[in-house]
Amino acid sequence: MRDEQCIFCRIAAGEVPCAKIYESERLLAFLDIAPSMKGHTLLVPKEHYRTLLDLPSDLGEEILAALKVVGRAVMEGTGADGLNFGVNTNAAAGQVVMHAHFHLIPRFAGDGLKL
Ligand code: 5GP
Ligand code: ZN
């Protein structure tokens, strides 16, 4: 499954460059092009699903494992004190790219970031 117009499908296919953090057969993590904080990373399924609500449940275990691996790597790489995991679902909730993705946003004590 792929959407020709979708930027994350094009990144997953290697047609658009990204700063890759992690890759498995079904998942990819890369740096956000407009980071809310240094090290802001996105984890996406390589296949096109519109939102988290559309993800096949059999991907759940692999996604959780990847969120943990990538989350630890991002924290180590940035020296962050914490991390926000986020999933915007539908435009009303702030989703702009309609290909399901997880935000991992490093947080630093007293950084003042408002999400
Ligand atoms: P959303 O608002 O849909 O939850 O978040 C989409 C995220 O994708 C935004 O943080 C935005 O900066 C990021 N993004 C959009 N286009 C690109 C791109 O071409 N490359 C990368 N690396 N990130 C992108
Ligand atoms: Zn897509």
C-alpha cells in the first residue's frame, strides 16, 4: 500500500532523502524537517496508513519495541532529560501529514517548550 502523493511514502521508498535514525522491514525513523526541539524524530510504518486508528494491530508490538529503541537512542544522542511521544490523529488534532506517524520529542529540564 502506497500513496503516490504522500511525502512519508516517498521517504520510505528512498525517493526523498531523510536523516535516518532507525530502519526495520516495516518501520522507519528519521529526523523531523522542522523540529520542535533538537533531535525531534518521527517513527512511521513504511506502508501507507492514514492514522494510528488505521494501523494493523499486528504491528503494535513492533512499534512499541521500536519506540523504545528509538526513544533511548534519541535521548542518548541529544542528552535529553525526557521525551514526549505524540500522535496527532486527523486534521482537527493537528495532523498535517496523513500517513500515520509517532513524534518523539526530546525534552530538557526547563526548556519551556509548549506542545
Ligand atoms: P503532524 O503535524 O502531521 O503530526 O506532523 C508532521 C511532521 O512531519 C511535522 O513535524 C513536519 O515538520 C514533518 N515533516 C513534514 N514534511 C517532512 C519531510 O519532508 N521530511 C521530514 N523529515 N519531516 C517532514
Ligand atoms: Zn504515505
